[in-house]
Amino acid sequence: CRIKKATKIVVFSSILIFADTRETGFVNAITSAGVSFSVTKACSLGSSISCYCDPTKLPDLNITDRWEWAGCDNFQFGYLKSKEFLDDWFRKRRDFKAMLLSHNYEAGRLAVTNSMRIICKCHGMSGTCNLKTCWHKLPHFRKVGDLLKKQFDGAVKVMAGNDGKRFIPEGATIKDPRKQDIVYSEESPNYCLPNKKIGSLGTRGRECNRTSMGVEGCKLLCCERGYDTMVYTIERDNCNCRFYYCCKIKCQICQEKRTVSRCF
Ligand SMILES: *[C@@H]1O[C@H](CO)[C@@H](O)[C@H](O)[C@H]1NC(C)=O
Ligand SMILES: *[C@@H]1O[C@H](CO)[C@@H](O)[C@H](O)[C@H]1NC(C)=O
């Protein structure tokens, strides 16, 4: 269980060092998503974790044909283990900071649950699909990350409610956060310049996109300091490959131009 310990340390340090910004929320959500994902994966590979596929827990499918349930990936088990493991140490703490953390952990686990796919395979006479076999399939973790990145962009700023048991949305956000939303309570610091205290490396030297108006665009990313654009020529030696009978493959060397902008 070395991995478990390492994760715990990461979780601890993230709460000790960082304020409850949008970025912290994202890190916490993707941490718990990672635990949930890994346990589910380990479970379906049959690695030493005592888990099983529960055939009685059928998904909510609207399939009118006859079908069978073929079990794994058992994401409910991954979900529960992640919850047990991560939420364990602050079970007794119910302050605002712990509530934020607990909410973002849940958002991460839900990102895994909501990315699960149901795959069905048809049997029977060709194309008739008289009988289906269905199972849950884990997505690539990339997909979970993309989903969480979306939640990061739409994260909800909250403050503590009077009863101390719930959050209320703050500022421009009107809606209450949903379970799958990332929440935060403090504005992000300025990441433009290096600042060890907040773990910022600054944006000097970062590659940026000249035409984008988003955060990856040079205008925002370089914090108005400007940027430098260089054109590189790259040689690729496995290009326009052709097969000659028999049996040779000949390739050309191609030159490609790549334009790269970097922040001052
Ligand atoms: C199931 O599918 C049928 C036909 O497509 C539809 O009429 C019905 O509303 C669906 N039921 C649910 C619970 O989604
Ligand atoms: C740069 O941004 C533009 C506009 O958003 C986008 O179409 C393009 O694919 C981006 N280029 C790269 C290299 O990401």
C-alpha cells in the first residue's frame, strides 16, 4: 500500500499550502478521481483487491430487447473505496474548509462515474440483436480529466451559509453548486510572476497561442509582457513512406515548419 500513503501526503500538503482557489479545487477533484479510477481499474484486472462485480446492480437501461448483464468495470467499488480512503481523515472536521474539500472530492468521483460507458454486444441472427450482453467500461483517464477541466472553467464560487452546514453561491454566480461542480472560496492569486509561496513558476518562457483569446493565448498568458515568435524547421525522416513489392519500405525526409511563440 505504498501508493495509498503517497496520495495521502499529496492531499495533506495541498490543503496545508494552498488557499481554496479554483486551482486547488481542481487538484483535489482530480486526486479523488484518480483514486476512484485506479481502484476500479485494479478491480477489473483482478489485482489483489477484494472486489467483485455485483450482477444485481443493473444499470438504468432502456433496452427493450432481451439482454444479459456481464458485470465489470465495477466503478461503484472504486467510488466507495475512494470515498472511504480520502474522506476518512476529516470525517470529524465539519468546518468550511473541510466542506469544500469533501465537495470537490465528490465532484472528482462523479466525473469518473459520469464518464463510464455502457457497451453492449449483440448476439443472435445477424443484425437482429435478439440478445444483448452489456457491461460498464472505464473511459480513458484523459476523458475524466477533460470533464474536470470543464468543471474547472465553470467552477462555482461559494461562501459558508449561516447554518454552517451548506454553501451559498457568491458574487456573479447565481445557481447553487451541483454535486459534480468544483467549488472554491478564494480568488486565484496572480500566477504571472514567480512566487514560491503560492507555488507559481510565473509564465515567462511559456509557449502560447497567438490567435487564441483564451487562457492559453499569448495575450492573457504573457500578462501583457509580450512574446517572441520563432519559426523552427523540423525534419521528419519517416514521411511519405511507400511500400515496394517485395518487401521494402522507402521513406523520404520531410521538412516541416513549426511556429512557436513564447512569453517574455
Ligand atoms: C424508453 O424508450 C421508449 C421508446 O424509445 C420511450 O418511449 C420511453 O419513454 C423510454 N423510457 C424511459 C424511462 O426513458
Ligand atoms: C490556437 O488557437 C486557435 C484559436 O483558438 C486554434 O484554432 C488553434 O488550433 C490553436 N493552435 C494550437 C497550436 O493549439
